[in-house]
Amino acid sequence: MEFLILPDTSVPAPIAVANAGPPPWRCIAHASGRPWLIGHWCDDDITVVVAGTRRLVLFGRTRLDIAAATRTLARAESPHDLDELARTLPGSIHLLASIDGRIRAQGALAGTRQIFHTRVAGVTVAADRPRRPADLVGAHLDEEALALRLLAPGAPWPLTTRTVWTGVGQLDAGCWLHIDTDGAARTVRWWQPPPAEVPLRHAAAGVRDAIREAVAVRTAPGRTVSADLSGGLDSTALCFVAAAGEGTLLTHHWQPLDPANDDTRWAERAAALLPTAHHRTGGPTDGPGWLDESGDPHAGAEYALDAQGPLPWSRNLARMEYVARDSAARGATVHLMGVGGDELFSVTPAHLRTLVRRRPRTGVPALLRCRALNRWGLLPTLRGLIDNESFAGALRTGAQRITAPAPPPARVFMGWAPEPRLPAWVSPSAAATVRRLLLEAAAQGPRPLDPDRSRHQLVEGVLHGGAAIREMGWILSRHGIDLAAPYLDDRVVEAVLSVRPEDRMVRGGFKPILTTALRGVVPDELLARRSKGDFSAEFHAAVEHNRHRVAEWCADLRLARLGLVDADALRAALFAPSPDTAPLARFENTLACESWLRSVEACEPQLASR
């Protein structure tokens, strides 16, 4: 599925039609008769509501009361009047409206669905992915944006919204795009995180209902849905919610390499309690491993032109394609992942800072327990608690430290976000570019995603997960699979954010919001899990297995051609002994960028070079 959004003017239509992709394409018109939506989609992908001169289109799986939506649309005097409707829709969708020629275009809060836009022939044109807008304006690779992708663990908000195509933008979180009848456009903020005021005993039912509905809109009687069953709490919970529905459940589990990782033991226990589901299990070395090349190079090349940038989960692409093909061969059309569970239901040290300041009677004992469990020093803990650096100040500090050594393990980080670092093989000029971009962002005085540091981290993590699901989903759709992360749906995110901070962690409990919400749906013996699998062995093995292929890349590194990376330094680091996984993790973003550039070059050589 893909689509272009055209304003109610005659200017861009001929140009857009010429760039709408291979025919046959479909079209939905404004009330004026001019083209509004052009693209490719199936009837199952779309819901259309018409009320006089107004049009409402929803792309994606949701549940809509057509009669009520028609009345809302008929009463709407402007696109703003659809806010309340947007706040009720489950699932992950694009909401598009044409009201007397004025357009509202929005994706999902987490970015699992996004709107990209550009200016062509004096008017704004938008789309669900950046390729078509980039084609319309003859966009080129934005090398500065690509340099940001080399940061580990990633570029901080708000730089994450910058695409790698010149002249193509995307919406900020919680915003929709307003395109007027003359083709002028502006972004409108319509969503803010809800107050964290609801006790968990009252919020649990809302969280449970939101998760159930998020799964239900993606399943149907007689249909097969596949899902990860890693053994972790997040994916296990989704499997039980899906199994309670009317469809057929197919689960996938990959046994970890490290025998100390107890994921398989928990997955086997869960599978035994899901007797009506079909279970697929892969051995540690079955199928493709991390960092292996995709089995479909053409699909990878085509994806690269569709993408916002290098794939965040490129290490796992080959394995995900393997699962998608296997699921599709067994009749599945949707694959569920537990992405978003850690971000929504876990807590970070910044949460303790919030709790100590706002609920000291609860926060101080919780802090003392965590300090003893993690062996935090007294002074590092106190420094974290008293730190009052602003969000803009944190960006400035981060800019100055991008080439510094990683923070010591003894540091207790309670800031806005982990300080990003550039690996040692990034060129001095690229490092200077990244530092300048961070300082420029700080100078604009950006607002955080939430005034509270821990909630800012939560929302930022949701956005990272949403972008990864969106772009991986574009690839897997070629295999007939709709990739879904129900925890990242708008209604689930809102329900979890509403829980008061003192209920986000309990003594001796793990992810209390999730376990409380789904008690009675997921067996208690599975909700009792306290451990979390570690996959360091997989990354070590992947780097070792692919070391010589990457070394061959270094002979003609595309990132080196652009002046972003020193190929010799990368090669030396690749073969240097490493006693832990931290240095290995720094390769991931670099390899993702290099692989993506090579894919772009395979389709459009001129885009991957100066």
C-alpha cells in the first residue's frame, strides 16, 4: 500500500500522476472532482466515509462506527473538528480528510504510520512514505542527515524527524498536516501526553481493553495471525491475547545461542498453555542470523528508496524476512511483535528522580532498593537526583561529548536521554557536522516530548520503535505480511501514560502495569517471570560470521566516499579483540548506513554519490 495526497488545486495533479508508481493505480477525488489520493491499495486497507462535500479516509486496520463518523463529518466545519473522532480510533492508521477542499493528514502517534511532505510547483504534496515526494522534487541524499544516523544509540529528539532526502519533511509527534485550498500547508499539534494521575487499580482495565482492541482489529474469524513468542513477557502476553480471539494463532520462537538465556524455557511453558495454537521453533543456527544479507536483494534495493533512512533493525532483516515468508506460506497475513513493551512498561533511573521529587515517601525507599540492587555509588546517585539541566542544555552537553569515551558504568544517568556517541572511525568532518546540528537544534529551544524526563524517555522510545516497525513493515509487506506492534497503538500508549508514577514500579514486581492489566488473560505462572534474555552472543556471532564481508566493503566503503567514515579505522576496529559487547554495538548503525547506501546505489547510482 502507498499513496500520494494532493491539494485541491490543478497545479500538481499531472506531475503527481506521472510519479504515482506503476499502473494500475487507484484514485479518490476531492468533492471538486480533482485528484486527492492516488496510489495502490487493497479494499481491506481502506475505509471511506462521505458526507456531502466532505471525505474521510482511514488506511489501516481499525474499528469505525460508519454512521457516527458520517454525522461527525457532516457537522465538521474544519479539519480541526475531527480531533475527537481521531481520539477514539483503535489500531494503527492514517487518518485523511478533505473538508471543502481543506485537507487533514495524520499518521499514528508512535510513527508506525507517518506523513511525509514536500513543496512542488508552489503547493504542498504529501504521502505515506518519502519516495514519491522525493521523486517529485528530484531530491538528493542529505549527507548531514546520514551523518546523524551514525550516532549510537541514535540521534536524539528532535533530530530523529529529519529524513535523508533533501526537501522532504515528516510530521512531529502528535501533529497533523493541514493543507489549504491554495496548497499552503502548516502542521497542527493536536495531541499531548495525558496527565499521569490514574491509580493502577483503576487504569488497569483501560490498559487491558486497549491491548485487547489493538489485537482484535488485526485478527478476524477464519484468519491466521502469526506472532513472536520469544519467551519474554511482552510477546508472550500478546500471544495469549491473540489466542483468546476468533482467529488461528501461529507462533515463532528462535532458540538463543547463549544457554544462560532462559527465553526458550519460558517460551516452551507458554506454548504448552496455548494448545490450540501452531508453534514454530528455530534452532540457534537455523535460518539466517543477525547481520546476514537479505535473501531478496531486489526487495532491499527497492526498500532503500522508499525509506526514511537506514533501517533501524537492519541486523535482523534477513531473519524477519524468513519469518514473514514462513508465516505467509501458512496463511498468515499479520505478524504481531511485542515492540514497545519495554518502553511502556519498564522504568529507567529518571523515573526514580521523578518519584523522589514528587512522591518522596514512595520514591526514597524505591531509590534505596535500586541503589542496593545495582550497586550505585552515593555521589553518582545524588548527582543524578539534583541535576536540573534543561532539555536544550542536555542537547548542548551531548553535542560537546559525542566523541568522548562512553560514560563510566558507575554513572547513574537520570537525564533526558542517553548521551549519544560517535564511533572512533567517524571522520573529523562528520563529527563536526553532527556537533553543529545538535548545537543548532539546542539553539532553537526545543520543547521536550514531555516536561517530565522519564516520560520524555518513554515517548522517545515509542517513537524509535514506531519508526523501526514502519520501515521493517514496508519490506515485509512484499511477502504479504502486515507487521504490527499493538503496544505502540495510540490508545494503548495513552492508557499507559495515564498511570500515576508511583504505580509504574512495585517492590518485587516486574512491569506491574502489564502484569496487572493482563492478569486473568495470561497465566499467573508466566506473569511471574522476572528475568530478561540477553542476546550478546548473537551479536558476537554475527560480527564474527560477517567480519570478512564487511572488511571487503571497506575496500570501497560508500560512507568513506561521502567523507563520513575512515575505512581503515573501521577495518582495524572490526578485527580488534573485544572482551565485551559494547564496542560491537557501535558497528550496528555504521553497517546499517553502509548497507542502505549500497542498496540505494543498486537502484539509483546518482543518489548514492556526490
